[in-house]
Amino acid sequence: MKVTHIEHIGIAVRSLDEAIPYWENILGLKCYKIEEVADQKVRTAFFKVGDAKIELLEATSPESTVAKFIETRGEGFHHLAFAVENIESALTEAEEKGVRLIDKEPRKGAEGMTIAFLHPKSTGGVLTEFCEDKN
Ligand code: ZN
């Protein structure tokens, strides 16, 4: 597979409204978009940092995996997202090499990206997302 760069880093927060001022006022980054991803029951806020982005994730339902994550582990680092070329073949290759996949098929993520998650049990504890920009 070909991983080209870190697309974004996902951070779980209880409240976007409470979290955003740190990123804007202390770090001087600009929140350029807030987007709800109904599929994942989250609201996301994005900041650009060079070629990479920070994605803040706020649960919109107690059923959201982000709500469950915060319940057990608290706020903080949630996932690492790599941009890959050809996400379908990257997933096939990972699975063939014994990686447990959360998403066997890519799906739509925030920013119109095509995404899929690998299970942290297979990735050294780091919830890993593959992203391909097919826009
Ligand atoms: Zn993500």
C-alpha cells in the first residue's frame, strides 16, 4: 500500500464549543469547518496544521462510539488518519497481512472523504483510519 501523509489526527471532546477556544485562541489555528457526520453520530470541527488537520469529535448521541470512548478513557487522542492511495487495495492488503478491520468496505466520512478504520488491537493500540480523497 502507499501511505502518502498524515491526513488528520482525531481528538475526542465532550463539547466542541468548550474545546474550540483552546485551538483558536492559544494555538492560533482557525476552525474552518464544523460538520455533522450522521453515520458516525458525531459533530466534527476541523483545523489545518500544514498539510495535516486536526479533527475534533463530539458525540451527538450516547450510542456514538465517541461517547463510549470518552466514558471509558476520557477526552483526548482518539485516532490517527493516514491518506492512502487506493483505499480498497490498502484494506485488502492489510487484511491479507492479518490486520483486523473495523470497516471491511470503505464508507463516507467527514469532508467527503472515503474512509475505513483498522482495529486498534491490530495496530499497537492506535485506532487507525485510512482516507482517500475521491472528490
Ligand atoms: Zn478521522
